[in-house]
Amino acid sequence: MSATGTRTGHVVVIGAGIAGLAAAHRLLGRGARVTVLEAADRVGGKLLPGEIAGVRVDLGAESLLARRPEAVTLAREVGLAGRLQPPATATASIWTRGALRPMPKGHVMGVPGTAAALSGVLSDEGLARIDRDADLPRTEVGDDVAVGEYVAARLGREVVDRLVEPLLGGVYAGDAYRISMRSAVPQLFQAARAHASLTEGVREIQARAAASGQSGPVFMGIEGGVGTLPLAVADSVRARGGEILTGTPVRELRRAADGGWRVVAGERVLHADAVIVAVPAPAAAELLGAESPAAAAELRAVEYASMALVTLAYRRADATLPEGSGFLVPPVDGRTIKASTFASRKWGWIAEEDPEVVVLRTSVGRYGETEILQRDDAALVEVSRHDLREATGLAAEPLRTRVTRWTDGLPQYPVGHHARVARIREHVAKLPGLAVCGAQYDGVGVPACIASAYAAADQLDGDLSGIRELTANPVQSLHGGAGE
């Protein structure tokens, strides 16, 4: 136990997204007294359950990476074991060069082990360019490099523009030519360091994966929506004696004379033995400004992308769709939507809610794209319907539509992201009884946020093994199919 006494003391967790709730859950299991403070009027952050045409759906993230244990294990711990479900189909397409084409197999975030793996998606010239990789001299990656820059240098821009970009865009809503390979696709970064040939490195990654004998689904959903996970965690936190206060923004965070922390939230002043800051970077910067100006400056430099999800419900009789779970759209093709998920086909529980209703979702908005998100909801529905009609032939009038906007929803991981996170943690470590966690540090997926939360909770007890593990092995936010 550390000097902060978190096992028996009072810990304030600022932020009730999945990271903050997971941190509270872990701390309560160790005997701490926990208060969670959330500015919004609900818990869950980017995980949001909802409904359309009487059918329950997710209005935020919709799946959990199951090859990492954190999210699925937490779901089981809070009573959702019986509601975990794999996708009913994991077969997706890519809408490129004027047609829906089957998503290639045998690649690592769009990077193939052989040119043949991308046959049908790339042009003949693009496929021929991949084969040159084996004859090129080594491309040095240094301490970090942009995914798109490195892959284009090895395999040509067409691989990046037609496959890597839409896959990474599905995770980060970012620009592949800016995104850090070390942070976003760490296994590719290690391959680039170890091999002169990128395709040879990918084949080694694939051989290792095959030898490890990993089985079971890569992704899982939850009946009723992944958005029900934070609600279940919050219920568990309360059942264990934790307090969760929504509509309670924290105005001030200062060290107290006794070595603890003074937290001002609305009219309330709380004294805490330790604090976990589990809010997005801009809010974290405001909170840490007084006690750690250096950490706050680093956090202010974190950029975010905004996006919107358009959910559409149709009569089944009116909605004939192609096979699979949906499709991705490369920006180079000039479309407005970046992906569509055929939710009723991807998740069996959605189809069962009302067999006569078909639910789809599209996503719009990428890093740097601001014009599209300035349009009103009706305009976003119209451009989504236009692109769906072009891609699938679906021309029917929807029963219902919903637009959910995630302004500054996805932190960007540019080149050097890992170094920025290390600097933030170094500054925070100078303040006993303080830790940080969330999507801006170790990965944007749900398991990554939970792993970050657990590492923060452990840090308060003097256990830095979780932080070291995340630093050495970033949590991948792999893409699980169209629309993720």
C-alpha cells in the first residue's frame, strides 16, 4: 500500500466514462471509498445505448475487442456474461473503384503479406507495386513514423489510400498519413524495425498469430448494446458502496495542506486521499493546470476528430441489402460517408428485437473535415441515404432516422504520441496520489480504456507494472468490420 492509503482512503474519480467507472470498480474491490464525479447528466461517455423504431441499438461504439481480456472480463464481472454475443457475420466489404468489393483477408490493418491478398481491391499497377517491396532497401522508422508514410514508401500509396486509410479511419476517424505506427499499429512498427521487407514482416506476424492458436471471435457485442456496459458497471459501483454524482462538473483540483487533494465540484468541496482524472484531454488540462502546468500543456496539444453516426430503420420488406456486415469507404473515392454497418445483420439480437425492422448505421466525419458536420441532421441523413443508394441500391424511405454527433469524440495519435503520453505521466507522477487514464493515452477502444483505468488505479497503490506494460505493449484498437 502506498502512502496515499488508497486501499482504505477516499479516492475521487473525475469522469464517468468507461475508464472512470472501471477505475472506480477496481478501487472498490480493494476497499477504497470512492466518489465518481461526472459533468454530464449520464454515465458512459462515448458508449451510449438508445433505440430506433422500437429496437434497441448502440448510438456510440458497438463492439468490444475480445482478443484483449479487459472489456469482456469486466462485462462478466458486472453480470453481463449471458448477454455477450459475437457478430452474426464478420464478412465486410469495401466500397471502392465504383463497386462493393469483398474485404480482403490476410492483412494487418490493411497491410498485406502478399500482393495477391489485395487482388480485387487494388489496380494491377497497385498490386505490381507491392511486389517491389522485397527489392527495396530498408526504410528506417526511427523512434516513430506515420503509418501511411511508411506503408506508401514500401508498398505504394494505393495500399494506403484504398485499404489502410479506411481501416484506420474506422478506428480513429484520422488521417493515415499522420497517425503514429508505433501507437496505433504497434505490431507493424516492430515488424518494420526487425525486417527490411514489410511484406516479410507481415507474414511473420501472421505466422506467429497462427502458431499462438488464438480461437474464438475477435470481437464481441452485448445484447441490448455495448452502451449497457457502463450502466452495469455503474450499478456494480453503487452496489459496492461507491457514490456516482452526475451533473457535477469539477471546477478545481488542488493539493491540500495534508498531502491529499481538494476537489471543488459545484457547491461541494471534497477532500480525497487520491484522485484519478478520467476525462478527455482538454478537460484534464483545465483540471491539472494549477498543479502541473507541464502536464496541462501536453494535454492541450492533443487533437481530436469529430464525427456523427446516422442510424436508419427500414421495413424489412423494403430493405434488400448485399451480404455481409457492412462496408468501409476510402476517402480517395470521394464519398461522404466513411462506413456503413448493417446492424441487424451484424448483431443477431438487433434482428430478433423486431424481425420486420432492418437497422443500418453510417458514419460521417474525419480528422480535418469540418464542413460536413456543420450541416443539420436532415442533411446528414440525406447524404447518408444518397451514398447508401449508390453503394447498395437501397432507395426506400426509412421508418425512422437518428443522428448522434460526437464532437471532439476521438483523440488523434500522431507521430510521437507515445512520447507525449510518457511526458504526461512523468509530470503527473511528481504529484503523489494522482493518476490519469482514458482514450487519449493508451488506445481508443473499450479494452484499452479499461486497461488504462486499471493501470491508474494500480499506480495509486505504488504498482507501476500496468503503466510499464501499456508503455511496452500499446493496446491495439483493431478494426472489427465496417462501421467500427
